[in-house]
Amino acid sequence: MGEALNGLKRSMMCGEVRETNVSQKITLMGWVQRNRKLGGLQFIDLRDRTGIMQIVFGEEINAEAFEKAKGVRPEYCIAVTGEVVLREAPNENLPTGLVELKCESLKVLSESETPPIYIKEGLDADERIRLKYRYLDLRRPDMQRIFMIRNKATKAVRDYLDNNGFLDIETPMLTKSTPEGARDYLVPSRNYPGMFYALPQSPQIFKQLLMVSGFDKYYQIVKCFRDEDLRANRQPEFTQVDLEMSFVDQDDVMALNEGLIAHVFKEVAGVDVKLPIKRMKYKEAMEKYGSDKPDLRFGMEIMNITEDVKDLDFVVFKSAIENGGSVRALCLKGGANLGRKQIDKLAEFVKTYKAKGLAWLQIKEDGVKSSIAKFLTEEVTNSIVKTTKAEAGDAILIVADKDSVVLQSLGALRLHLAKEFDLIKDKNEFNFTWITEFPLLEYDEEEGRYSAAHHPFTSPMDEDIDLLETNPGAVRAKAYDLVLNGEELGGGSIRIHDSALQKRMFKALGFTEESAQERFGFLIDAFKFGPPPHGGLAFGLDRMIMFLAGTENIKDVIAFPKNQNAFDYLSEAPNIVDKKQLDELGIEIAKKEN
Amino acid sequence: MGEALNGLKRSMMCGEVRETNVSQKITLMGWVQRNRKLGGLQFIDLRDRTGIMQIVFGEEINAEAFEKAKGVRPEYCIAVTGEVVLREAPNENLPTGLVELKCESLKVLSESETPPIYIKEGLDADERIRLKYRYLDLRRPDMQRIFMIRNKATKAVRDYLDNNGFLDIETPMLTKSTPEGARDYLVPSRNYPGMFYALPQSPQIFKQLLMVSGFDKYYQIVKCFRDEDLRANRQPEFTQVDLEMSFVDQDDVMALNEGLIAHVFKEVAGVDVKLPIKRMKYKEAMEKYGSDKPDLRFGMEIMNITEDVKDLDFVVFKSAIENGGSVRALCLKGGANLGRKQIDKLAEFVKTYKAKGLAWLQIKEDGVKSSIAKFLTEEVTNSIVKTTKAEAGDAILIVADKDSVVLQSLGALRLHLAKEFDLIKDKNEFNFTWITEFPLLEYDEEEGRYSAAHHPFTSPMDEDIDLLETNPGAVRAKAYDLVLNGEELGGGSIRIHDSALQKRMFKALGFTEESAQERFGFLIDAFKFGPPPHGGLAFGLDRMIMFLAGTENIKDVIAFPKNQNAFDYLSEAPNIVDKKQLDELGIEIAKKEN
């Protein structure tokens, strides 16, 4: 049973009441956090999205409200009217803790069954239950705070881009399927049975068309879709801050986006991002950190000890070097004390990254201990120690293999050690880096050809253009990623706007003129009509909010997320539909084969 | 072939150059609108989204640029650098018309083929060509202006709602199909073959859940989808300004939205919307204008002459009245001069609205002429003239039938006459009206039961609640539409938050407890946990922009629209997809039956 408002108006929000309101008669509305009996009085903590306010009921204050209050249970939705007074026992921990409301009138707007989860901060409940009762999970103050942060962040993005001449333009959701990139979500067409739309993986082509149209600067905060098996922290539908600019080069796009990021982090988190954001070339990032998104909150760079060990009579090192690979190492400060079991675990860890094993040296007070002691000479040991700058008490952890395996496994080990040994000292640090000069092309071993590392419209660096035909793998792109604390926050590129260069690019990718036209026809056509030089960038908004809100679970920053199988526990989607609906679309459920 | 920017920076936009820039050396970039040879010089009109600037080339200014300029054709994308000087022959019609740029350096950034449509204002080209080459159509200044208006309007909406404590929260695009309302667009699930998501027709249920969660005030500018046969000015994907508020009644929601509309129309169009916006009850709108979205920019109300003619011995009127219907009329000022053919055409017009015919009286200088003269007495004629307030020179146009036919046909005739005889004097008027007190339920003749006029969560008016069981058709809803110049701009309602009342509503709609649970289960469940009183509204953003931009074609306000068959001429979506894609989804194209 619920009482009607009947014209009753809320005066302010629960969390806003202060000493300045003392002796005012106000009306508050919200949810009952708890209801206690104390010294002949009834105390209700009333909650709304702004905070909690104490409401007091008593025989002397108002007998009817007092009686009614006794029956009120947690999560009832109520309205209370009364006078604000100073508390006898102030609560310094609460913004409203100096005052309370003496309730003269109480309306129970709606009752509540006992909720299946606690409405409190830092709840540790089964995720499935939280998702099924998402509307209750979202009542929890820490969840509410996240969506207030998300709201503030998107507003800050929009304000900044608007102030910088960007136009917010919507691109279509029902678009064309292209068998490129990730798997599309398809939408059957009713007007053209047997044909399908695809939900966009990104508005890439449309935003480039908008540049051809002369809109000059475009942005959109837009839903994108990928039907992939969901790794942790991926969702089938996610949100991008997508932008594109005309008549710009790489530095212009990067400068604009640095300003954007600085504005958002300042507005939302009060963080001063030091500009310009430092830059690191892809090659350096890979060599030093084994990653194109290095976490620079701690050091422990990968060091190349190939020269130091090249004459050792150790077959693992030798064959790696002879096959064009390398021997590299991490120096773990204080690692000399690791026990054998701990080191074995690290060896297991690097094996998941295809390393064959982990060699190690421990620089103890009483000398060097090593898994490859019998192959080492004192000279080589000293040389390794010197190159890795190891000191007494440290451990040197070594992988030898082809470069890609060495760098990837040591890069992963570096992050693993940082977590294991708590190497990141300042948990509140926001360490931004641009990664630049990405390879334009990646060699696809399976297909036996090059594919676009970014996408086929990414411009090569001017000085590398002539390598397109002679040494495609060495061509660097005008592409840039913004990395924060070891995560990719966003990325983009300058696009090719010259049709002759675009043709050379398609050729390098193994397209014939016909196959390129078939796949990218309408963009190629558009580029016949005076396309401007242009480039852009897209940020993952969900990830940005994760940083701003300090959560590591993407589901925390999406109001109604899906599980790892793209299932929605709340609405129970996907579900079975009427045969009539399928008939109209001209599709059938495939018979299962036994 | 395109030249690279090579670090060249744009100084300002073309439309921004003024006398204050004289003697400055600047760089502009844009598209060639035209290129003329005149008195040994070359003049290029350079265009970007802000306007046009004249660039002059000459042997004396810079011989190389001059030579290059001769080869430049319309829609080439170029960069020019030079000094701003005063024009010898100023053009007062152009904001930049007092100055020109003496070009010392020209870069052709990209060339253009001859465009298939003219890049000019007010183009009258085949829509199919315009849509196929949408990127060129969007280059036209009038199209660019529309998307700048759209950008400004969405910004104004967001700013206003943000200032009023609304949180921008995203709701899912992949959601549950419910066989209610319009036809869903379906999305096959790969993880659950044979099951489907649906694209949202509106975020209605999710926004109500957000109120249950205590977010208090929610808004979103969001894509919605309806797979319907497209009438003019409908698109399969469209954009809503969607909002919902807690602890409010109808007046609160209406006041907030009046403020929103006034802010947007002021910011974007400089229009002062007089607040409060006038209100009209549904019943009055139907009786006076035969429509729940009356165009109030002109009068010509429908008048009931049943009493005046009830004793006439004219079978058409008689049977209408005897069957519970009525006889009603419009008075067309100056209509006495209409010829027989013109009146016949009006009669044809009302027949498309199921009226059986149109009776008429013309009040001429020399007496009354009428299609029903032989049935009229002088007394009845005078009585009709008095009731309809007709004067010499006017025509009275009459329909007799059951009320719904009479009102609908005269309502339509009223709008038709307004267009035909140009009755709307002020074309720039924005005439806003709220329509209130809508019926809660509509009787569905086919199904033989009541259905929700708005949706099943709409609250009845307090004073009508007890009619739910006794006279459901008479129950009025706490629902409101905002009407502008005869079009519905938006609509909403206060929702039921009391579960006992919700049960009575479901019963009135013919649901059993089980069938209600099956259909609306997760919302019904949510309402067990203290839902707050709440209500909201949704505006059609596309239509709002049509008003602000002064266009009557919805395709003009959507960057990449589809045609009447939901086909995209630009990307050629929908299209055929690989069998592999369908196999993964567990669906097949249905075999055509012969």
C-alpha cells in the first residue's frame, strides 16, 4: 500500500541539511536505511542519493507519526515533515551529523519486502544476485557515486569538446556488416528478408565521411558493439568517446586530447595531469617494458644481456641468439631472498607466455647463487650484474628466446612482480604516456600476408612511405595510443586522405582494386571528392570511468551490464521470440544436428 | 594527388576573417566553391563550415600560386596563405565581404572529381542521389547549418538538465523482446542460439528501474528503434530526449519540461516561449479541434450544431443523432465564394476520414445557398448561423456521424483548409500547448478488451481510480503531451508506484496475475522494494530539431538517414552476410514458398 504525495513537495535532499536549516520546517523524502528504538523515541536514518539524515519520532513530537514510524522497515520509501533541530549527540562523521529532523508528519509512500542484498557500501555479495536485483544493487551509495562520477565525466567531455568547436553528430546504429575486425551483431531486415544490418563496432567510416562533408570537428559519445567471447572487463555493448578533426596533424590531435583528459581528470577527480603528456615510441615501450601499454608507475625495465652472455656455453642462450633471438632480464630489488618455491612459481608464470623457462641469479651477501651457475664464469656474472645494475640483495630473472617471446613474457612477469611485491607505491598516481610510431602493418602468419595494425585508412609516417613496397613490416604509422597506468585509455591515428597513397596501402594489404572497392566502396568513393587531411581518436569511456571511480570491474560502471555470456540476469535477455516475429524476418532457427 | 600539410597550421576559419585582420598573414583551409578569372587575376571562393572567404591570386602577388590556382576546380580541398587586404569592390552580403586574402602560397590538399550534386543552398535534387552521396549533400551550407543547430540544441538540453540535478545514465541497447507495442528489431544471440535480444523501443522500463534505485532524476539522449512500415517523417532509428523524476507529481514534471523547452528554444532559435505553457484537456482538444494535437495557430473551432438541427427532417442528420452521434460544423471565413468543384473536393477529402459526406451552407450577400436547402427552415438556418457565428461571406461545412468520425474528419478538414487557404498568418510562431487528462484506457474492438492508451504503468487520476472497475473507459490518466503547432513534441505520465493500484490496472487490462508477471516480471518485482512516486517524459529530438531548423523532412535532421524501406543508399545496408555468420548464430534464411 502506498500513500499519494497529494501535492506534498520535497524541500531539499537528505544529504543537504545543515545547521543553517535549524528551526526551519522542511519535508524530506527517501528510503529508510535503519529504524531504531532508543529511550522512548524512534530514530530513522533516511537516505537519498545525496546522503543520510536522521529523523526522530516521539510521543511528544507527534503521536500519530510516532506510532506509524514504529511499523516502518528498511527500504520503505517515506516522506517526512518537521522541524530541523540541533542534535544532542552530534555525529561528526556525517555531513548532516549536527542536526536531526523532529518528525511531525510521516507518509509511507511505498513499503518494501526484505531486500535480497544489503543496501550498504562495499557489499560482498554473489555477482549473479547483484545483477538480478540490479535496481537494489544500484541503490547502494558506492554504486550511486560511480554513476554520479560517470555523469560528471561525460559532461566534462562534452563541455570541453563543445568549447573547442566540436559538433556532436549521431551516426547510425543500423549499418552495414563487413567481415573485418571483430564479429558483428546482426539485425535481420524485414523489408529485405535474408539481408541483415550490423550494429556498429565503431563509427570509424561515418566519422571520416563527416570530415569529407566538411564538418571539421566531430565528436560523439556512442554505443559500440562487438560479439566476442568476453574476457574480463569486456562487455558486448560499450561506450566510446569518439572524435575526428580536419586539417590537422598528429601533434594537433594529441594536444587536443591531452587538454581533454586534463580537463576531465581535473573536473571529476581533482587530479592535475601534467601537460604535455610524455611520449614513448612503440619500439622503446616494447624493448623496455615488453608491452605497447607499459605501466610506468614503477621502473624495473627489461635489460638486454645478449652481449654479456653471448659466449656462454649454455645451449638455451646460445640457440636463442643463433636463431636471431635475445637474452633479456629483469632485476628484482630484494629478490635475493626469494625461496626456491617462489622462483619456481615465477618460472611457471612465464611459461604461460611461451617462455621455455626462467634462468636466475641471486646476488646474496655471501656470493651469487644461480640456476645456471655451472655455465657462468665470474667475468660473465659481473658483466650481467653490471648491465642489469643489480646490487646485493637483488635477483636477476632471465628469459632467452626469440624477441617476441622474451619481451612478452618478461613484460608480463614485470607486471606480475609489481603486484606480487607491491612495487607501485603511490596507488593514487595517474601515470599517462602516449605511445607513438606503431607499426603500420602486422604480418599475419596464418594468412601469409600483412594486415592493418590499426585499420586500412591509417596513414604511414611520411619518412616511411617508400618502404610500403620494399619493407612493409618496417613502416611506422601516424598512430598513437594514450596509456594510463598500463591500460589503453584510447587510441587513434591520422588517416590517409590521398587516394594514390591509399591505393598503395591497399596493395600492401593484398587487396585488389576490386576487393578493396567491394569492402570499402563508399569510403573510397567519398575520397574522390576533395577529402581534407584528417585524424582522430577514440577513448573507451567505460575504462575511463573505471579509473575515475577507482574500480577494476567494468560491470560497476555500466548501469545494466551483462554477464560473461552476454546474458542479462535482470531482464533475462536474450530470450525466445514468437515464430511470427521470425516469419516476418524470413529467418528460421537452425535445426540442431545430432 | 594530395599535398601534405607538413606542419602548416590553419590560422582561423574562412567565415571569421574581418577588417580587423587586415595586413595579417594568415592561412585558411577549405573547399573551392568557385574559381573565376577576372582582369588577369584568379578569384577563388573558399568555403568551410563557417562561411566563404575570397582568395585572390595574381602574377604580381605570387606567380607560382597564381599558376597553380588556374588548375584548381570546384570542391578541391586547398590551403592558402597570404595577407588579408581590404577589397576594392566590397560585397555587403557576405560577413567576410569587406576583405580578401592575397594568396602567396597554395597547397592542393586533395583534388575532386565533378560532384554529382551541386554544393549549394536549397538544392532541388533527387533524394536518392542526395542519400547515396550523403557526404556531399552534407557539404551544402543549409545542411551544415541544421547539424550545427542540432548540436546546439542537444547541448542546451544537457546543460539545462544537468543544472537541474539530472544524471545522464545509459541504458542497454541489447535488451529483451516483449510482444507489446510496435515491432521490435531483433538481434540473434550467438551464446544462446535460437534466442534473441531486441533493440529498445524506448528505455521506459529501465528508467523506471533507475527511479527504484534512487537516482532521483535521470535523463538520456538515446537512440530508439521501431521496425514499422515507415510513414513520412518516421525513421527506423530515432532519437529521444528521455527523462524521469522521483517524488514529483504532474505539475512538477510539466514545469521542469517547460523550463527545458524555453531554454532550448531561446538558446537555439532566440525564441521566447511564454511560460507557463497553456493547457488544454484532451476532451476539449477533441471537441474543438478533432485532434489530441491541435494546431492552435489559427481558430476555426469545430462547433456542435446537433441541438440546432435535431428536428430537421433530414435522414443523414437524424440517423446520426439517433445512433448517439452528432452533427458538427466548421465555419470557413470567406468560404461563400467557393465554387461547386472546390466544395466537392472538400467532400472527397472528408470521405478519406470515413465521413459519408459534407453538407454545406454558403452565406452569400443575396441569401443562403445550401446542399441541404430543401430540408432547412429559415429558423434552423438562423440557428445554425448563430451557433457557428457565421457571417456574410462565410461557408459552414457540416459532418454528421458517430462522434469519432465527425471529430476526426472535421479535425482533418480544419488542417486541410488552413493549408489550402493559408490561414496560418505568422509562419514563425511557435504555439505550444499541453494536452492533459488523456483517457487511461482505450477499448480495442478487435480484441474485445481495454488496452493501455499510454502504457500499463501510467497512473490514473486520483479522482477516477474507483471507475477502474465500474467504467474503465471514463478513467483519465496523469498523462500529458506537449504539442507544438499541431505536432506532438513529447509526452509522458506519472507512473503507478503503488502495487495494489498496479494490480487493479493489470486487471482492467485483462491480465491475469501470471500473464502480467510473465510480461512485466522484473519491473513488478522491482516495485516490491519501496518504489518512489515518479513520472517522466520523452521528447522526439528529431522532430524538435525539425522545428528549430525549419524543415519538414526528418531526413534533413539525421546525418545518415534511411529511406522509406529502411534502406541506406550510402552504405547499401542491409546486405547479405556470410553463411558462417548465420551458422554461428544458429539461424537460417527461410526457404521461399511458391
